[in-house]
Amino acid sequence: MSDHQIFEIPRYPTQSGVTLDLRLSYRTFGQLSPQRDNVVVVPTFYGGRHPETQYMVSPERAIDPTRYFVIIPDMFCNGLSSSPSNTPAPYGRGGFPLMSLYDNVLCQHRLLTEHLGVNRIQLVAGFSMGGMQAYQWGALYSGLVEAIAPICCAARISDHNYLFVDSAKATLMLDPDYKDGWYETPPLRGLLTFGKVYAAWLFSQDFLREKLYRSLGLQSRRDVVLLTQNYFLQNDANDLLAMADTWLTGDISANPHFEGDFKRALAAITCRAIVMPALTDQYFPPADSALEVQQMPRAELRPIPSGWGHGAGFGLAPADNAFIDTALRELLG
């Protein structure tokens, strides 16, 4: 894949206590204004890279690259930025360190300010783990960021969500071919089982009962499973597990700035925010988002009225895209 650039970060000290040379992949769209202030950041999500994320960037959508300078930074462990699959020994494969939300956003901040010379960020918008990074941006850098739009996500992983992610990890790691991360060929059975478990959670009961999958050209629940399995087969198993560890430790207060004080971290998000959970999301329900919004000075809760579950933020349903774009245009306006 040659449509992206690399920002080198030598000798980065991770939160997990390992110091290593990092590579942050990113792609840009549009032109930076002379004032360097027309910037929109769209972090990637679980299992996705910038090509999978750029559905949010289009002249027909709110994040219009003819108006804004858009940066999609690839999350660590997604196979393009530093990951288990592309890092040499002794740090690669099963030896790759945990990369936290804090590590990701600190490095993205260095990319924007040190390398790209950005003075102001109009919006950080992200889906799922991309939204978790948007929350972290708002907590750490509200003086730089004008607005955030966390979509189908949370500022801190809930116990229920933790159990799902951890159990999905376990199904992959039980494959004998996984070999504690030191496999020579992909643990295919584990990856397929991981995708099957994930399919039940990615969408919703409404999605299956009302057969909303037919709008994707799918004919059955088996097709839904195959769709999810094919998506994850594009990822290295160690990369999926490392990204899952980032998810499992997702907490915008778990860093030296906030020392675990979650309410203080939420209160530090003084930029404007529109938080958009999906009404039927099984990962990040609106009730959790409502509790977070109560602690944020300039935040609004705006649930997506969708039957697509977590998939409401994935760019597949035109009505959900239109709902999200309305909010993004308000924040950009």
C-alpha cells in the first residue's frame, strides 16, 4: 500500500515500559490552509486502516476534502503503523508491547504539531476505537481542538464490553496454530472463530430480525458471519490481539495527566462535543454515553436512531451517515 506516508518516532517510551522506534502511518486529503487551521483528524478503528476509514471523507459528506485538510492516522497495531506483524525482533510478533490510547494520541499530536505544523484542529471525529481516540484528544488537547465527535464508542471501556472483547480474544488464542503469537502460518481456525463470535455483537437483534443485511446484498445470517470473517482475515492475528489490548485498556484517564481520575479527564474536555452512540449498539450503549456526557462541560448526547447496532457508524447505512453528517456539519460550522 503506497498511498500513505510514515512519520518516524525514534526511541519512544511506551506506557507499558518498553522503549522502541515507532513508525506512524498516515494519509492526508485536501490542502492545509495558509493559517494551518482547517484541520480534521479521523483516527482509525479496530481492524481498520486508512482505506477502510476514508468512507468518512468525501465531497458528498460533512468532512469534505475540498474544504478541509483531513488527516487519517493509522492506529498502532493495525498493520501499517508499528505493529506485531511489521516490527523486527525482539519487539515483533508475540513480543510486541501494549500500545495505549495515550500512546496513540501522543504520537499523533507529535505528527500534527512537529511534522505537519498544525496550529488548530477544527474537529477530531472517529468511529469505535477511532472515537475513543477522539475522546483522548479532547481530554489532553482541548486548547488545540475545537470539537470532537465520538461515534459508537466510550471514553472508558465498560465491564460488559471488556468481557466481550476478552472472550473474542480467547477464541483466537485457543487455536493450537496460534503458538503464543510465534506462528509461521496464520491461525486460520482461530481467526474464523473470532470473526464468527464478533458477528453476533457487531450488529443488533433488530438488524437480524428485520433482515437489514439485505441492503448489503446479503441473504442470510450465515452471510453476515462470512462478511465479518472476511473483514478480519485481512488482519494478522497478532495485530488483532494487540489492538484488542488497546481496547481492553481503553481509559482516557489512565495516564500521567489524569492519574486514573476519570471524572477529571471528562471535565478536561472543554471543547464542544457531540457524542453519538447507536441506540442498538451492544458494545457502547447510550446509557454509558449519557453518564460520560454529564461530566463534559460542552457536550451533547445525540443517539443514532439505527437498527444496525455498532455497525451504525461503519458507513454502511445512508440514513445513519446522514444523521452523523448533520452533527459533524454543526461542529464544523
